[in-house]
Amino acid sequence: MKEAIRIAVLDDHQLFREGLVRLLATEPGFVVVGHFSTIDEALAAMTRETLDVILLDYDLGTEVANNFLACVSVLKPTPRILMVTAGMTEQARREAFALGALEVVLKHRGPRDLIDAIHRAAKAKATPEHKSLVQARPLRAEEEHGIARPLTTRQFKALRGILDGLANKEIAEKMNISVSSVKAIVQELFSKAGVHTRSQLVRVTFEKHSGDWIGKND
């Protein structure tokens, strides 16, 4: 009988994390060993459990996933890492691949895409050759040219809040959503704009998207 794929989830967004765990629990051949909100929690659990695949968000609140990847890369055997995130800049993506991440799955994609990616990761060989092939994988058009895609309604509202100088908490109150949700949306905007900071996002918005991201959504 084929052994189950042992999975852990590291994501600081509680609602998303728990929803993902429930989804994975319904998939035959998957066993969710644990789910965590911080790097320290995940690393502590990995000293007790053997894992096949870790689903890792990039933005972990006060931490970023690459800090975790640097720690995991020295473990033997090394779990396979899938980035499951709202968005990443190209630089962050390349750093994650260099540290051993196998693939990036965007959170807005369907469950089947993630399930298929988990199966691919579980079968992957963690060799330098494999990492090089993954690193060289052509990006999907939506990943490479994210700035060409129009904004969703939530992204537009969050962007207007940023342009108005509002903090995440103020944007959350205005949109009637959680601060964690705002953080995820901001990361999506960073990914679409190809930037790392709010000030860069504002500049790119006015320089390149005054007609589509602002004008057409008014």
C-alpha cells in the first residue's frame, strides 16, 4: 500500500490555514501532521515529526519565508517545500528557489492546482540538478506579467487606501475585513506591480497605471 504524504502548513493567516487543513484532510493519501503560524513553531515540530511536504506562505507577518527555508535546508532528510502565497516579487521568488523551494502556487488558484503540486513535490528528488530545473521553469504569464492584470475589487479598494495614506488597520476597518486579509491583498498588489514597498507601489501606480488601476475603477 502506498504511504500517505505527510504535510505541514506554515501560514500566519488563521482562517486560510485552517481552511486549507480541512481541504487537505479530505484528499486520499494526504496526512496533515500539523499547522503553524510562526517559524519557531514549525521548526520545533520538525524535530519531532518526519514531513514530506511543507506548504509555506511567503509573508508570515513579522517574518518572511526565506528565513524558514534557510533553516530547513540543513535538515536531513529535507522536506519538499511549496510556496503557497498571495504573491511574491520576482526577487523573492528567485531567492526562495535558491534556498530549495520547488514551486510557487498562488492562493487564488483552484484546489486541484495545489493538490497536483503537492503530488509533484512528494515525487521530486531534492538534488542540485532538480533545483536547477525548477529554478529555470518558465513562469506562468500571470506570474511573470502580473502588472498587466486588472485589479480585483478588493485590490482596488486596498490600493485606494494606500494612496490615501491609510495604515493596514485603517484599511481593514474601512473594508470591514481583517488586518491579515489586508496584508495578503497588499502582497498581491506588490506582486502585480513588481515592487517591495508601499512607496514603490504608489510610484508605479501613478507612473504606469493611472489609467487602468485608478481611472477605470473610479
